[in-house]
Amino acid sequence: MYYRTRSRFSKSDFEFIAQTLGKTSEERSALLRLTDDPYTLQELLHEERLFERSMTAPPAFLAISPHLFFYLFVHRALEQKGIADDDLVDYVAGFCVEFRLNGSLWHLGTVSGGKTIYLVDLLGLLESLDGSLRYFLRLHIGNVALFLTGFFPDFIYQRSKRKAAPPIEYYESIGRMQYESAATQSLAYDEDAAPVLQTLADRFVDIRSAMNVCSDARLHLNSRKHSVEVIERQASTLDEESFRRSIDS
């Protein structure tokens, strides 16, 4: 079991789960005890009521950790695509938590003198590394590619149109290749991650599309939800089923 994000839930997270799902004080107390078991907790996390309550305005939203929030969000997104494996959700939610406040994510860091480091620079750096360093850099590149395409497709799409910057397909290709390579190496460094990384490689576009649809509908990262530009991006980058869902949401 890939259990890293779920292992970081807080006491307030468990109380949120019990308060949301329990109808009486007795039920809430029982549910709070059940959260100690990882497999029971996994089943509780599938309850739609948790996701819906997590999306309400504060204070409910502020009462939970980013680990629980992103777990519920990613599970809901992938569930609508039929690929909500809990270990996969756990992995994706984990790097969402990591990147959520990372101001340098867009440029992936800088070196002295202010030179910007882009994905292509990190790809070049792979050649000079070996062993665990190469493995973890592959993970980072794959994670960045999925995070950016999953949550900020409009940024990528508009830059591609206006500035001849790389399109979404470029990031998808990089993400798939790095996850594929990392999956073959992961048995030496993190055996539990191997099947997750292979799924990320095989279903990168489906996962990215699912996150696009859910973030467009629920996170409002782009205030122009049904503008011509957003609909154009959705039509150009989503499969037919995902596009229909994005329009209906």
C-alpha cells in the first residue's frame, strides 16, 4: 500500500470525517475509533459527503489539512474517470500538497545570478546523475508536469498560442517518459511506488484531464469559467467525454 499522504492526516482530519459522516454522537465516536484502521479509513474516504463538505466555504475548509483536502479532491477527480485507485490518489495528492505554496514551481528554481531553470534544463541534468539522484529527479519532473497540466492548463495553453511556448502535449510526453523510467527503477528505492508510477505513465493524459475537469468545476482557479478562451482550451485538450463533463459542470 502506498500510504504516505493518508499517514499524514491530522487529528482534526479524523474529527472532520467523524463529524461529517456520523449522525449521532455515538456514531461519531465510533467512526473516530474506526479511523485508526487504514483499510477502514480508506473506505470512509470514498464517501461523497466528505468531498462536498470539504468544498464549502470556511470554516469547514480551514478545519482540515491540505493532505486530506487534496486526497478528497484527487479521488473525486479520478473517480469520475474510473481510475480512482487509492494508492494512485495518495501519490498525486502528496505532490499537490508539496507544490501548493511553492512560489518557485513555475520556474523550478533558480541558481546564483538569477538564471531560470526550466524543465529542459532538468532533463539535461539527468545525464549527469545516477542511482537514487536520477530516480528522484525523474519523479520530480513527472510530478511537476502533471501538477502544471492538471491545475494550470490555461496558463500552458495560452502561452503556447501567444508565445510559441511548448504545448500541453510536450508536458504530457515528458511526464509519461519520466514516470515510465522511474517505474522501472523504483523497485530499488520504493517498491510500493512501482505500480503507481506505471499507472501514471500509462494513464497520464486521463489523469491530467480528470484533474482539469474537476478543478475547472470546483476550484475556480480561472475566474472565466465559461469564457471562450477556457472552452477553446477544453475542446482542444480534453477527450470528448471529459469535454462534455466540463461543459455540463
